[in-house]
Amino acid sequence: MIAPPKPDLVTVNIDGREIAVPKGTNVIEAARLVNVDVPHYCYHPKLTIVGNCRMCLIEMGMPAVDPATKAPIIDPVTGKPKINWIPRPQIGCGTNVSPGLHVKTTSPMVKDAREGVMEFLLINHPLDCPICDQAGECKLQEQSTGYGRGYSRFVEQKNVKPKRTQLGPRVTLDDERCILCSRCIRFSKEIAKDDVLGFVDRGSYSTLTCFPGKQLANNYSLNTVDICPVGALTSTDFRFKMRVWFLKQTNSIDTETSVGANTVVWSREGQIYRLTPRRNDDVNDTWMPDSGRELFKAVMAADRLVATTHLDALVAQAAELFKMNASAGAIAVVGSGRSSVEEQFLTKKLAAALKASTQLVSRVGQGDQLLISADRNPNVRGALVTGLISKLPKVGDATPLSRSTKGAVAAPIRTGGLTDLAASIDAGKVKVVVSIGEDLIAAGLTAAQLANVSVVYLGTHANATSAAAKIVFPTLSVFEKNGTFVNQQFRLQKFAKAVPGPQGATDDLIVLAKLTAAASSAPMASDLGSLWTLISAEVPAFAMTSYAQVPETGLLIDATPFAALPFVEGETLHFKPAAAAVALDS
Amino acid sequence: MNLKPATLHSIDEVITHYPVKRSATLPLLHLIQEDVGYLPPETCEWVAAKLELQPINVLEVITFYPMFRQKPIGRRHIKVCRTLSCALLGGYKTCEQFEKEFNTHRGEVSPGGEVTIDFVECLASCGTAPVVLIDDDLHEKVDCAKAKQLSDQIKAEAKKR
């Protein structure tokens, strides 16, 4: 592999500390590298720079040079190069580093400038922090503590602007709190490509609005809420639900597509309140789709499966069923692209112990070239890498709407891939089907076919398959367990348990391990630590890896054995398909 | 948008003056306002389609500049200067005289739709204050008497129509 060219480094001096940073870095990012915080509102690392909040003012200077000889001038008092400081403050976000640049972020002038900017920003800002949803994660609140003057000199009337405007189905706007940073406008225009927001009027009457008759309704609208530095844009769903400082943050992965956007689950006392994106510059930058933020609602759904029978009794029933159909090919295992890598590994072990065929359910929808890919399974690559399947599941032609489409994604998802299994059932070869969380009827099997076999179902929610199943193991959703997924870039990413599962539901790993143990009459590990010892020993791509070693930003694994496979993928934010994508309209 | 053929012609012509189309936003809005008298609500979409922008981009421009009108005005537009020199020499009284003559208030359309009176910032003729701009004609040293005379003239012309 050719090493990427080393970026040109530029040495700058920030608050007296020398640091080499890549050319083109701005002062805010350079200061971040030496752990100096330059306060800012309008600047966002993933958006264009406009420099309209003026909060990131810094003092800067360049080494003085002799005009004739171009030699640096040395200060006779200190013996160091003399710095020509610019007498007025400059904005840090719009200033790119240049060799020898000197920056002061703590000088009296900078402090004065920040105080001045804060005072102006607070002139028309309502002091309603006690009832504001942003309190606790508000940049304005933080920076008035850090850089504000502490008391107000403003005796005039604050101006009045629209409150509680519904900008779209998921976003509520309070214009009085808006500090006109324009992050949301730039996001809508540059990232979501849905340019509907803008400032009308001017001066202190400037008001953020959506064009009359239009709505901020795209599938990325809630990112404007995340990047809003104040409480102007709020999520209609999360509004007034919970104070953010009570919430526990757990890292997770968006399971709706193979992009695997990194997320944070915000929960309190076993209840999830919201999902937000987590920055990963190689996967999702700082964004995530709105549809993925709805997924936690299924956790509390009324149709969650819970066991009434003890787990061991259920396992014994399953073992009995397996024993009666011990001939090779009599049992089929339907794995899932929604299972974690560890679950898929155990599914493979179970299938091997049962001498069963394995297949995966495919889910294909329309990609949006951003963070929704065509492959709507988060972990098809995990099934390939662990060896659960050796070829990609067939794209189905059935178009029932599955659970994951309940959000804002309008395009139907084509679920399928079980045609071979259907044929085997019709031929009377398969007597037992073990389904790992997959609704077989939604995936294309008929109710009649299902009636001809005994179904063992592991799943979280009630559906037609769980109703028809002989044995049902209630299991956990992605928010209730630990594990890993392999996304479309073959990046192994971790998700963690945010909330406990409902009573009567068991971790998929424990169920799978117990079933495998019952089928092979040899004990099988079910905890992640021991499982990963097995996985790294058996799966070449995961050799030398363990669960604990996977960094929070994911670990790229060797994808070369699968490079030739025709993945149903189009381009997304940080992914370009290697092979030509399979035409979706065929 | 119901624009005159001549306006449409100038619009197509003025777009070619700029390296990027969006730069023609202001000239286009001026042309439409000259033609229609104000900027009707469908302007944003029409200009946006013409210049390959989004309607919100045009709305931002329209609302930023106070001289773009989003409501119709009277047949004649009387602009009375309110800035320092004119104010010192009786600009306020001149404005009030016009308001009385046409039985209206500044910023509003007079009954019958004949005139709109605006009390505007400097018209750049401080030496001959107070000054008044009626449509495109500048009238200098407009005291109350001259304001009455100008009003009578407008009323007479209106009667002739």
C-alpha cells in the first residue's frame, strides 16, 4: 500500500506554545490541538466558514522581518524574534495558519472582545434558561459563564420574534433564542441539499424562517437541532421530555443501514430519551438520519416479546425438536444481517452443530447517497466475514414494509433472499427453521410454507413468524446488549448496552450458546470476552483482534476476500462502491 | 408573473452581464418592481427559477432591502426627506401637509389609491432642503405652501384621467 503523502506542516505559536499543524488548518482547530479552547458559535468543522458570530476573536501577529534583507528582526531585550502584532482582533475560524503565525487567545484584548461579543449576543436573547431545553448543552450558556460579564447593562426592551414555529414535522423553532449563526442554513444547503432555511429582514429584526409554504422535512432535519448552539431549534420529539444532565450517554450504532452511523444513546433509569450522532470523520462526520433517531421507540413497544416459560425449559424443547430432525438438511437456519458479529458467529456454530443450511434475509431500499445506503442490513459483511454465509443473499421482490421503515424513510424496503429455503420447504426436505430475529413471512415465505415446518424463533417483537413459531425465545434489541457490526466499509464498530432488557428477554448470545451447547452437547461460551478468543482464533479477518481492542471510531478489517462480491450499494458520504452496484430497478 | 415583454427582454439581457447567474438577483428585482410597482408574492419562485436559486435565497434579499416593496403602492410615490438638513428646515411639516392633503398616513396608500407618502432617509440635496421626490422628479425647498401646490397639481392630473 502506498502511504498517503505527508501533509505540509506549518509551525505556529499559540499562547507561547509551538505546534506543527497541517497547512490549511484554521486557528480554532490548531488551538484545539494544543488543548486551547477558542469559543465559537457559527464555526462548525463540517460546514463552510462564514465568520458571522465574531466569538472566536483572537490576537495574531507575524515575526517582523527587515524590509531590506528579509532577515528576522531580533528583539534586543529578550533575544527572541520580534513579533508584529495586529492591533485589532481577528476571527480564528477564518484565519488559516501560516508559517510563524503567533496567536494569543488569552490576552486582555481578546478577553475584552469576547465580553463585547457576548454582551451583544445576549441583548435580544431571552433569559429563559430554566425552561429552555438546551440548558446544560447550550454554548451560549457555557460561554456566558466563561467569557460573559456576569451582569446585564441592557435596560431597553428586548425585541419580539415568533416562538414555537413548526419548521417541519420534527423541528420546532424559537426565533427569540436564535443568535443568527446560520449553521442550520448552511447544513440544509450544503449537506442535506434542501435549501429551505434563511434569514429574512435585517439587523436586530433578522429572523430565521423556512420559505413560506415549504417545510424543513428532509430526513436529516434533526441535525440542525444538534448543531444549533442555542435552544432555538429543538427536536419536537425530545422537547420538554428530560433535562440533558440527567441522561446517561452510551455509544451505539445506527442499525437502519449498512452505513453504520455512530450514535449516542441518551437514557435515564432504563428508558431511552433520544439518539444523537457521534462524530466519526470516516463514517458519518457529525450527522445521522432522522429515521435512525426513531428506532429506540421500538424498545418500549407494546408488542415486545417476553417469555412466560423458563429459558432452560425452552432450550430443552428446542433440543428435543433438534433431536427429532437430526438428519442433515432437515433443519435450516435463517441468520440475520441485523445480528451482531458475535451472534452471527454463534449462529454459524449452531448451524454447524445442527448440520443445517444457512441463509440471510436481504433488505434493499433506495440509498440517498448520504447516510442511508441501499443495503438496509447493518451487518451483512459480518455474516460474510464470520463465514455464516459465503455468498450474498438474493435481493427479494416482496415489498412489505418492515419495522425499520416506520420513520421518515418513504421508499419501501425489499425484503427477501429465502427463495432457496422456500423451495426446500416445498420439497419437504426442511422440517425445522431456526430464525434469528427475521420475520420469515415478510421475507417472502408463505403462511402455508411456514405451517409445514416447526419454527424456532429468536426475536424482540411479535410478528407473523413469532405467532406461527413453535418455540419463541424473546431476545434483546441493539440498545440492550453489547456487540459489534461490520459496516459497508468493512469497519468493525462497537455498540454498547444502554438500558437493561425487559424482564423475560434473554441476550441473543446466551440463547444461541445454549442452543449450540444443546445441539452439540459441548459447552459454548456466551460472554463477549471468551467469544472473541474463539472468533479471533477462527476468523482470519479478526485474528489478533479482541472486543476490548476495537476503538470507538471502529477498526477497518481486510476486505480483499470479498472485493468481488456484488454488494447492493451506491455511494454514501464516506463510501464509494468498489464493484458496480446492482441495478435496483431490475 | 405577468411582466411586460420589454421587461422580460431586459431581464434576459441583464443576466448576461454577470459571470454567475445569482449576481443578477438585485437587478432582476429592480426590473420587476419597476414593471409591476411592487414585488408580488410569486416573485421569489419566479426569480429563483430564472437564476437557478432556491426561493428562500431571493426572499432573503427582498426582505433585507427596505426599498423593495412587497405590497402595492399608489399611482404616485411621494418621498419626503426626513434627514437632518430637511428636518431642520421643516421636512416634518412638509410631510404632515402632504398627509393632510391626501387624507392618509406615511407608509400607506391614500384612499382611492392615488398616492403613497413615504418619509425617507436623505435624498442628497441638503442645500435646497426640504426636498421631496415625486416619482422620479426632485422638488426643492418644499415648504407647506409648495406642498399644497404640488398636491393640487397631482389631484388635478388625477381628475383628468
